[in-house]
Amino acid sequence: MEYITSRKNRIITHLKELSTDGVYRRQTGEFVCDGEKMLREALVFGAEITCILWGGEPVFKIPESIRQYSCPPDLMQYVSPLKNSAGPVFGVKIQSAEAGVNKITSVIVLENVQDPGNVGTVIRTADAMGIGAVILAGDCADIYNPKTVRATMGGIFRQTVFEMGCEELRSYVNLNGLKLYGAALSDSAEDIRKMNLKGAAVAIGSEGRGLSEKLLALCDGQLIIPMRPDCESLNAAVAASIVMWEMSR
């Protein structure tokens, strides 16, 4: 195992750029993860790991086909997207999801949800609730941002996630025979407690603006989560979690 001490080492610069540069992540087709738990999850669920940087000796056995490196604690802190990280930091190949390959029976859609923690939480919850796919539409947080990845708590290795525009979304739900509903604060929205969301796709917008008029126009109906009159809105991840609970009942 190579012991690295310089910030200029190619492995260090590569992992650092994966942590900080979204364009670089897309160009290389890789993203970065941090921590022993995430590494174990990645191995169990068959993620393609490109390299591992340990802050010392490996904690557990790693397949021989995966390149491994070691570095001192100060260099680990430089590379890691986390504060006070013990590592390991590792690279993972981005797996392209093929829309339409498998029949999907439930979908949660996020539109313009820009907070990485919210997007990651929704992916984590979708995995827990058995939702078929998460679709990111519009200007959502980068799924491969380290903050998003961390918030998924390993769900990124298990949950199907697509990125697509509104027109593609409508075609996708039609292909899978799904009804598309939009969560909206409108007089025409139906109480979610009275709806049957089996075989549905439900779209959640950003907290500040809600769903765009363009996406709402594509919906077969609208739903609302009842709240006290003096409450204006819910956090996007909380709203999506309530919806996914109803979808999975």
C-alpha cells in the first residue's frame, strides 16, 4: 500500500476535486464518500469503488482489486469533505440509471429542491419506504454533492434516482402507467388522507416557491397535507416523507 504525504499527489488532488467540484465529478464519472460505515455499505451493495484512502492501516479486509492508499491525519483532513474525519475517503463510480428498463410502481419527484440535506434525506426515506424511484427535476441539489451523499446514509447505493426535465417526466409516468399528482397549496388540492396513492408519482416543490406552473400543468391532480391555518409550509424533505408514508401504506 502506497503511503502518501504530499497534497500534490495525484490521488489526493483527484479525491479533493471530487469533494469540491461538481463539473469534475461529472467529467470523471465519480463521486467521493467518507467513513467506514459508507464504505461497508458500498461494498455490500456492489458499488464500483475506484480507490480508498485510509488514515492509517485498513480497518477491515478490502478486495484486492481495489487500489488502497494511506496518509497522515492532517492530509486526511485536507481531502475529506467532513470536519474531523478519521476516514477512509474513497471514490465511487457513478452508475447510470436507465429510465424505463424496469417497471416502476411508485415515484417521488423533487422539483427545484436545492438543499443537499433535503435531497439526501428524501433518497434515504424513499429507500426505507420501498419507493420505486426518486426523480430530480429542475434545479435540484447535485445528488453527488458530498453533503447529499452523506444525508442518504447509504441509500445512494440502493435507491434508483433519475434526473429529468418536465416533458421527460410526463413521458416516464405514462410509460409506467402512473398518475402524477402535485403537492400544492390550492383550493383544488385534495386532502392526502382521502387519496389512494397506489400506483402514483407525487411531486414536491421547493419550500419557498412550491411546484412550478409548468410541472403543475402536467399533473393529473393536486394534493395537500393538512396543516394548522397559521402554518405556511413544511420542509420539503418532511413533506416528501409524509407523502411517501401514505404511498407505502
